[in-house]
Amino acid sequence: MNPTIIKEINSCYQIKKSKAFSDLEKRKKKIYSDIPRLKEIDEEITTYAMQSVRSILVCEKQEQYSYVKDLEEKINILNDEKLNILKEKNIDPEELEPKFECDKCKDTGFVNGERCSCYEQLLLNYTYDNSNLKNFSNDNFNNFNIELYSTNKIENTNISPRENIEYIKKLSIEFINNFDSHEQKNLFFSGGTGLGKTYLSSCIANELLKKGKTVLYQTAPSLLDMVIDYKLNKAQSNCKLYSQIFDVDLLIIDDLGVEYLNNLNSVELFNIINNRLISTKPIKTIISTNLDLNRFRDRYDDRLVSRIIGNYTICKFLGEDIRIKQR
């Protein structure tokens, strides 16, 4: 991995951690100003904790137990008083604790000596031009406006675009909730342009990022270009990037069907989809395409089509381009 990227990521974590403690000091200053007794309690707790550590270093073994136990009782009494004051003043105790972006690693980037999932995601972001996720940071289910979808039944069907998108949204939430289950199928989003396929994909991505999953979003042409470049040039710097395609928790392949299709691309696309399916890890893939199933069958070979039909939940997006209604 590029040392410059590692340096930038480590610097990013230092900034995150510093900010968490800086914000904490600002909150404490305000709370202590309003409730001076809380500052006194925290100072007393710190003093007792230091005395406890000192006793372990200097006291005889037989004296340590009783002395440390006495200090712990005093600290417990102070903590009880502190909690009662906070409850009385309707203050969340977490306001007196640092608020880290990642609770797992406390903004250090590591858990038990291993890279945290947030660190792995940052690596993805740097190496794949921010995984393209930076463009979708505001895409979430709360902002997903189903009012843009018509309630009129689609011709020759018994369903409206709104009913259809509500059903797909339900499937998407189930996909998130059951992500780690090997029984949960992948998702295949099919439909015309402007129907919400990419938006819904990024809603899912953002929810999984909150759960500590790693996500890689790429269009089919970009993904295949990177794979072919690695296969032909075997650049060592691209080795990690290549392996991430097969290991990342969620791979989103957007715009399948617009890539130039030749024998090499066809083989690599099958390899990506098939290898992710046979992985022992609970990884998932979302594919979105403007092709309907008939055109998809016509364009790709039977092996690939079979993998999709058998292992993906097919979600057909119906209706008219909702982006026109947003203008």
C-alpha cells in the first residue's frame, strides 16, 4: 500500500481523536460552569484513582487490598452522586465522555491490533477515489421520497410505481438487517433511468457503513477496466485493490450493461460475481442495470445469467423518470 496514503489515513485518525477530546473539553467547560459540583466530583475521582495506582506501587501486598477497596468504595459513592445530579439536570452521562466517530476503535483505527473496519473503508475511499460514496453521503431512507412515484396502476399490471418502490424498499431493509446471513440473497436492481436504483443502492451502503461494513461502489466499466489493467500489467500497487473487489463486505456494481463487452470482460465479470458467491464470508453484491431481464439474458452468457437468477433477488423498478419531477 502506498506509504503516502497510509500517512494521510493515520493523520486523519489523529485529527478525529483530537477533535473528539477537544469537543469533550468544550462540553465539560459548559457543564462544569453550570454545575460546579460535577467538576469537584470528577477531580475527586481522578485523585482517588491516582492514589489507588500509587498504592499498588508502594504499599505492602497485605495493605494493598484493603486500601484499594476503600478507594473503590469512595469512587462508587462519587459516581452515584454524579449520576443523580446528571439525572436531576436531565443531562445524558455520555455528554461527559468523548464522542468518537467509530465506537469500535475509539478513532484509533485498530481493534486488538487489527485494522478496524473503518480503517479498511478509508483505504477503499483513498484507493478507489473515495469509493464514489462521497457523492451519496446524504442519500438515506429518511430522504427517500416515495411521493415522487405515481399511484396510478401501470398498464397491463396490477401495481403502481409507488407500491412497487415500497416493496423494493422493504426488501432493501431486510437485506440490511439480514446482511450477515448466508441465506440472504444479493440484490439485482433492473429498470429504466431515473427510477431510484442508484439512490436506493447508496441508501443501503450508508446504513451498512454505520454497521461497520466496508463498501465499494463502482460502475461496471470502471470496475472491469481496473481488473483488466491489473491482469495485464500485474502492478504490485494494484494487488490490494484487486483483492478488495473479492473481499469487501458490500460490492455495488452500477450501470451493468453499458460496459464494452468482449470475451475478456465477460470472463472477468463472471469471475467477480462467481467468486463473491462462493466466498465463505457473508459478503454481498448489489448489481444495478438499465436492462430488463430479457435484454440481460440476450447480452450475457448463460453461466452469468444463471448465477444472477439463482442467487439474487430480482427487483424491477417501474414507472417514469422521477428526476424530471424533482426539477
